[in-house]
Amino acid sequence: MENETIAITRTFDDIEAATRRVIADIGGMQSVLQGARVALLKPNFVAGRHEYAGATTHFAIIKAVAAEVRACGVEPVLCEIPGTEFDLEATYQMLNLEQFCQDNHISILRLDPEGNTEDWIDIQVPGARILRHFRIPRLLSHQDTRLINLPVLKTHMVSIMSLGMKNLMGILPRPERRTMHTFGIDQGIVDMNLGLKPALTIVDGCVGQDGDGPLYGDRAQLQVVVAGRNSLAVDLVCCQLVGVKPRAVPHLKLALAQMGKPDWQIVGTNLNVLRPFRLPQSKGLYRFIFRLMFLLDYPYSKIAERGKHLCTTIYSSGLVGTRPQINREQCTGCGICVEACPLPDVIDLQTLKINYQTCQRCLLCYEYCPEQAISVKGFSGAQA
Ligand code: SF4
Ligand code: SF4
């Protein structure tokens, strides 16, 4: 097997500069995009939480990658479908994604998350065990399109770590993701990576999360960026950086057994463990509930309105899941939470109620409340 080059650098000076450095260290963007017309950028926007929480890909990385892509005469196109329990348009709005993309000359590929349009194409995956065929954006099937994967270095309550291999789930339609959650997400991730090969993966460890990620874990402040062409090798190096044994991450253990261990050489900053990660604690129960919810979604989606899934309905009930709640006794009615909320008409200051149909659980209201009058309910790593 070919020796993979993995580039590592710190982001102390500047995140964009660090991103350009790792791209140069793996041989330059031109070498990644040879013969390409389009580069499909796949960030991690699982929900509308901001980059400083270590939950989503830092815009500075996307900006630097897009500039490098354009400098090669290739069009950068961004594509991401948030987690099934989050609304796509609300997530884009919360992140102010349209404005960011407009400012940086990046097109957005908007796809039907349910996979029912001509935008998707079904691919067969030889050697797959669960996900023998699945749909990908049609654009990705074009010979002159390259996939650039931009995940975040963080833990995950279901898959233990969320790195490059796992991040690709965000460009699959929601029914495919349900199949993966129901029939075995770990093998599903390996199968998906047999069919989808990014030309380049750049992992955002500017902040990152450990503990109960991928949304409400602890900010890790890693200040690192890792890049390479082989997703498995990149993920293994990231595990090393945070002291996680790859065999403790079920999909990486399966990948090592089924794909073989890649060899690599480090360029840039060769580092030891930056910060030993605390892995999610309640993963067994969380994984079980998540799996059950996706199993029950099969009959549910036959009777529900198109685009509605069981997890969307359960979360929007306001009875379960991570959610903010205003404590009347402590609230002074200052309105700061309403100003902080990136969505309109979610918090009602008259009744001090939160509309869980529209709340996207970013927890900005909780973070900004000067009176600590907002508590976080539900099973998650968020501080109550
Ligand atoms: S920010 Fe806190 S104190 Fe102010 S209105 Fe909102 S909940 Fe009440
Ligand atoms: S109410 Fe709070 S958690 Fe919900 S979207 Fe607004 S700021 Fe985010």
C-alpha cells in the first residue's frame, strides 16, 4: 500500500494560514484537483451550533479551501444536510451560510433531504455488507467533480468519534442514514467509505469537542488542523492526537479489519497527544434509543407528512432531547435571550415559553442569559 502523507499544523497564528499550510504540505490543491471542474465541499453542519462550540466546521477553513479551489480554476460548491432531527433551512439561517457563501463565491448545492429528486443517483458498492447501494448527489458522480471532506475533530454519542469517515453521512439522503442507524451504523460507515472516496480530507481541530459530542460536548481548544487523502489514515492520526485507541471506535475497528491499516508519514508538525479525549459516557443507552427511533421511523414515515421523521416529531414535542427551559423565578425579562436567538419567534417573553417546534437547540439563549435563568433539559452533555 502507498505511503500516505498526512499534514498536521497548529492554528495559533491564523486558521486560514494553517489551512493553506496543510494543503501545501500534502502537495498543493492543484495535485488534488487535477482534471476537475467542480470541488464539492462537505463541512460538518450537523446542527446550527457555532464553530466556537467545536460542533461545526470553522468558516475560516472553508474560506481558505474555497480560495485554494478557485485559484485552481475550479468551482467550489458546498453541500451539507444537517442531522435528521434538525431543519435544513433553519440550520443554514442560524449559521448565516448563504451570506458566507455569497461573500466567498461558493455555490450551495441544495438537495431534497428525502432523496426523491433527480439530484441524486444510486450507486452500487462492491464489498459492502449493509449499505450495498446508496444515493449520492448526482454531481459527485461526474468525472470532473472532486469531493473535499471538512469534518470536525470531536466525539460522538453514537459513533464514539466523529471524524472524516463518519462526516460523509451528511451528503446522503435521510432514508439512507436511517438504514445505517437501524442496521448498524459502524458497518454502514465503512460501506459508505467503500463507495465514496474524498480527494482530500481536512479535519478541523481548531476547537473540537470531547465528552458527549457531537453537539454538546466539552470544547477541546485543540488548535490543530490535519489533512490527507486517505480518510482512514487521517482518522487514525486524529485519534492519536487525542489519545483515543482506534479499536475503541467501532467503525474504525471495522475499517481496519476490512480495509487494512494504511501506512503514512507525517509532514508539518509531528505531535504527541494534544489532549486525551474523554469519550461519551452513556453511549450504550443513547445508541439503543437512537437505533430504536430510526427503526420505528419506517412505519412512521409511511403515515407522516413527507419530510417528517419520528425523531423530528419527538424532539419538537419539547418533552425529550436537549432543550432550553426558562425559569420564571430567575428571569428578569431583559430580552437578551431573544436577541441572541438566531431564529425569529422562538422565545415568547410574555409567557416565558420556548416554541420547541421551531427551536433548533443551539443553546445560545442559555449561554447569553445573564441571570442563569435558562436551564438545559434532556439527556446530553450540555451543562444544566
Ligand atoms: S436572557 Fe435570561 S433573564 Fe433575560 S429574558 Fe431571557 S431568560 Fe430572562
Ligand atoms: S431558543 Fe435558544 S436553543 Fe432554541 S434556537 Fe433560540 S437560542 Fe437556540
